[in-house]
Amino acid sequence: MIEHGTLIAAFVVGLLGGVHCAGMCGGIVAALSLGTSRPEVSAGDASQGASLPILLAYNLGRILSYVVAGAIAGGAGWFATRWMDVNQAQLVLQILAGLFMVALGLYLAGWWHGLARVERAGGVLWRRLEPLGRRFMPVRSPRQAVVLGLVWGWLPCGLVYSVLIWSISAGGALQGAALMGAFGLGTLPNLLLMGVMAARLGGVLRAYGVRTVAGLMVAGFGLYMLAQVWRAWG
């Protein structure tokens, strides 16, 4: 079973990743707030007082997509350990996860944009899914919002991909699903707040100082993961 500390860490990474969510998902949340069919609308143009049930339903669908992806990644990691020494495989996967966390921290801070290439690679799948999501815009009911969230949960995102790499080392499908679920819950406060006060919160999250602090904290966590592997190998 996955440790509680790991779930808390995943939640915190999701919370800190709000500086990235403002750019990636802010337009979608703004579209939900405005009841428009144009998800590309700026988050700063969103009206206040968005429908809370619709926002909750959208985020429920989004987090469910993360859980499914985490189960797939965790299961793949568990399967990989069957083909090599379990301890060695876990350490290798943890190194990969730590490196991605460091890269994510630099990305959040705006110092290195290598993860943008990973996002572009994910665009191959996204080009097939996006037209499906647009069919449910404008959103008029929580049911529509859940389906939209299920689709938009697969939006190419360096933040999500980094945590998915981490979930590969979680130990199995259930553990990977739990880790991604905790991460998804961590992103929830920022996206809910953006739905009801997008203009004000979006500006704060995009501020250079906020992005820098969040990025350094995530990168520091990645270094901590690498230090744990170093001690285990030592």
C-alpha cells in the first residue's frame, strides 16, 4: 500500500502546480464560468460567480481521468519490475521520477521549458480527443461537465506527465491511481477558485515571484527523491 507521506507529497505538488494550471486549464475554467463554447477564452475574462456544481463536476471528471492514467502507469511500472530485480527497478524508476520533478520545478519557475516538448508529444493523442470535448460546449449541466472533464483530463500537460512518471514507481495500479488522485485533489483548490475569481487569482498565480517559489519547492522535492535513492544505493 502506498505511504500516506507520498500521497501528501503528491497533493502538495498538485497545489504548487496551480501556477501552471492557471495557464493550461484557466481558459477552460473561464469558458465554464462564462457558459461559452470557446475554451480558448482568456481566464482573465471570466465572470465571477460561476456555477459551483458545474465546476465541481468538471473537476470530478478531470481527476477521474488522472486516476485512470495513474492506474495504467502504476500497472506498467509493476509489470516492468517483473522482468528485472524489483529493488533495482524501483530505484531506477524513482531516479526517473526525481529527475522529472526537478525538471518540473524548473518549468514552473519559467527557467527551463524542456517539458514543453513532452507536452507537444502528447498533442498527438490530444488532437483526436479535443473535438470530442468541444461537443459538450457550452456546458449546461453537471453531467455535461463531468464528460468534458473526462476528456480534458488528457490535455497535454508537463505537470501531469511528471506526476505520471512518479506514479510508475508507486508499486502497482492501485498505488498509481491513488497517487494521481491525491495529485488531482491538490490541483482542485486553485481551479475551483479560478472558476469564481479567475481574473484576480489568475494574475497572482502568473506572478514571477509565485512561480519561482513554487518551482523551487517542487525542484527541491525532486532533489529529495534523488537523495533518498542515493542513500538506498549507498
